[in-house]
Amino acid sequence: MPDAISSPINTPDNTAIIDSGTTGHFLQYTSVCTNRKRANCPLSVTLPDGSQIHSTHTALLSLPNLPEEALHAHIFPKLTSGALLSVSQLCNHGCSVSFDADQVTVTSDERIILTGPRNRTNGLRTLHLASAEQTLPKPLSLIHL
């Protein structure tokens, strides 16, 4: 079963930690998302301390520039770390994710879809979930990385 961070990090409801260790997008109950539905087959996740949390709903990320298959998420009301976005789920659905010292960048079809900063205090990179904060994707050829 996938692991999740269990200590609070206090990320806002419209922000998620980009996580290379989680197998799916795991949201908190207050996370920004759309199409929230009660889970037909809830997931169980084992935390590092051995305890388990269970999903209650499925939803879609509010990120219109991502491929539709990459938007599916599970809501865990007892997830205290903040929302987690799965690098593997993004990559499995046509995206590329790259990290550097200052940020994370998600691309799809040779266009930058998302970028997010690195928190210098904890080293984690975050992305905004709210569609209102997203802009049209930019061709990589127009971006100086």
C-alpha cells in the first residue's frame, strides 16, 4: 500500500505537495477539486507510523491543462500532511516532471503546464490546485529554463 506523510505541513487548501513516492493524487477533504463523489471502492493508505487512513470520495483536480486521465484523485479526510500530487500518476498519463534547486515543472506535449516553488524551510515543492490560478500552457521554446 502507498505511504503518505503523516506530520502536518500546513499547506493551503489550493496547494498540493508534488510527491514522487505516492501512487495517486491524495487530497484532503478541504482541497480544491471538482466532481467530488463518494468512493465506490475506498482506498486504504498505510502511514509511516503504521496506522491507516481511508479514502471517502473520488474527485478531479481543478487543473484544466492536464490530460483528463491525470486528474483523478482520492480524498482522505484524515490526511494531515496536505494534499499530495503523484509524480508517477502524472508521468503515466503523458506528463513529464522535472525538479531543480528552486522549483518543479510539469510539462505535457512539450508545453509547460504547471510550475511550483521549492519551500526552502522543508525542501518540498508545491503546486497550486485552483484552476483560477492557472494560465494557458506555454511552449517550451518560449521559456528560458
